[in-house]
Amino acid sequence: MLPYNINQLMVAPMNNMATKEYLSVMRVRYRKSSKAEKTVLIDEIMKVLKIARKSAIRSLNRNPKTRTLPRTPRYIYGLDLQAPLIILWNAAGRPCAKRLEPQMAILITQLEKFNEIKLYGNQKELLCRMSNWTINNLLVEQREKLLGRGMSGTRRSPLLKSLIPIRTNHYDVPEPGHVETDCVLHCGSSLKGIYAETVNILDIATHWNEKRMIMKKTHDKVIGAIHEARNDFPFQIKSLDFDNGIEFVNWHMHGYCTREGIAFTRSRSYHKNDQAHIEGKNYESIRRVVGYGRIEDTVLVSLWNDIYQEEHRLLTNFFYATMKLKRKERVGAKTTKQYELAQTPYARVMSSDTIELSTKDRLKEQYDTLNPMALQRSMKRKIEKIQRYMKIQNTVTVSNLATYPSSPMLR
């Protein structure tokens, strides 16, 4: 006999919690009962819960579900790594994570040598193991890119175009000495009047970069900037590639390259990708430092050239890693690109078989004396001097890489 009346249980419907408690009690009784008693229990559950017989049997045979708390994620890379990572990121010129990751161990060694960074416990090991995805996550709040776009002041030159060969593919350049060059305008929002421009020169094989700022790009000034920058390259310039601007395609440049024994080529009109290396370097090497403001003062040109030839030149060539395209394959409408491991121009020069051993020894001695954080602070002081001068002269500037307010390296 049952200890209670079934009709009493059918007075009010059960909620979910009561149903679970009722089934847990009946499940214990069901497993201890005989076959005849099990039949009675099943009939009772059918009437109480108003379910089918098979459903009642399944409910009694089913093991009760136990609630499991969600697992607490185990963080390997904590927020304590964010501060040293920001220091390394700033010292490397704020590159993308794919360019920063291969240089992590080298940067840590160089900064520790000058006591610019202090790491505790296993922070050094974790920083060297960190993937580019984790680097991006930890730096997401620090990534504030400059807005705005520059203007193009390239005027095509119909002269000599038939005498200058076209070259479109620079991905297979095996040795240093073949450079691309371009002019970057500092005209602000207007192309009228006289303003400064930067002659940017980049070696295709090593990404070694030299630049000079000039006021008003005349033929003689552009050639003079290229001739002066040639002496700063650790190897001989063998060929020069440029766009179709009148500052390059002229008889003066033709005569200079012929006298100096430098081969010269040009890109196709309206095909910027023919000069992909230098076009990609214009922003990283110039716009992020100088910005998009207008420069029309010869004093400012001298001050910026001092930065170009001292701190920024050393940072760009010895500590700022770049990525080179290794292979590009097109299958149907999809193009797949594979890049080499990010390296600094200095590392590529040291691994080249065509560079003289004496040149490598000289660069190695110079590299051992360089402190990237000290160079960053020195560049910041010079840029602050430029900003004070521009404020006095009532000129306008824009924020740039070296005056980023929240950067710990500049405090």
C-alpha cells in the first residue's frame, strides 16, 4: 500500500523544481522495488506527471544530471605583461604583431643591456613565446593610428619616357644595391605655393632606408639628395627605380645616372604597385613621424633632416623590422601571399653574402653601442623643439609617432 493518496498529489500542478525532487525520491524507490511494485510506481508517475508510460520509465532509469560550474579560464599571459610589451612595441617603432613577434628576444636583450626594461619571474620567457594574436590582444588599447591622407603632387613627364625602361617586378631582387625612390609631400591640404618634400630611398633586398627633406623639389635638389644619401648606404647603389614624376624623368637625372654608372628604370603610369616597397615605406618611415602638416620653412627642413640622419635613421635600419613577400600564387580569383620572417634591415645586411666583411664588422660595432630607448627619447626632444618653433611661428602640425602622449617610452 502507498503511504499517501494519489488524488491528493493531483490537486495542484508541480513546478520544475518539485518535479525533479519528486522523481529523485521515486527513482530511489523504483530501484529497490520488485517487478510488481515497479509497475505500480510507473502507473503512479503517469497519473501524477501526466506523461506517457515510456517517458515515465526513461525518467526512472535516467541518472540525475548534476550541475557543473563553468570552468574558470586559465590565463597564461596576464596583464602584468602589458607594460613591458608596450615598451618593446614602442622601441620597435609600433609595428604590427607579425613584425614584432620575431624581434622580441633581440629587443629584450638590447634593452636589458642598457637597463631600459626590467622583467620579473618568467616574463621574459612568456614574452618570447607570445603569439602575434596575443600581442594584438594586449596592445588593442594602444593602437590609435593616425587619420588623414596625403595628397599627390606627381606631375608626369612626357620627356625621356621612351629612353627609360619599365620595370614592374622587384620581388626577385637577390642582392643589395637596387633601390626605389619617391617624393613625399609636406603640403598640408593645399598644393599651392612652395613647400617641403622628403626624398625617400629604399633598398629592395634589405629594406635599408635613407631619406632627405628638401624645400621645393627642383631637379638639382632631388639629385643632390640622392647623391648625399648614397654615402650612408652600407653598400654601393647599382640601380635606381622611380615613378614618372617630372622630378625624376628629366635630362639632369639621365645624365647623373649615366655618369655615375647607375642603371635607372621607371614604373608604369598610374600603377603604384610597381613601386610597392617604397610606397609602403612612405607611411611607416615618414608620415608616422612628420605627419601630414605643411612645412614651408627652411629652418624646419634643417631640423627634420637632423632627425632623419641621426635618430630616426638608426632606429629604422637597426631596430624596425619589416616583412618581405616570399611567394605569391594566384589560383582562379584567389591570390595567396606568403611572407618571409620579419627582420630588420641590419639583420638582412649581416646575412647577405655580397656585403664585405669589413662593412659587417663596422655595423656590428655600431649596433652594440645603440640604445633604442635613448634614441627614441632623443628624437622626442628634437620633435618637441620643432613643435615649439612651429608654435612660435603660428604654424600648424599634427600628432605623430614620436609625440604620442600615452607612450611610456616618451615620459
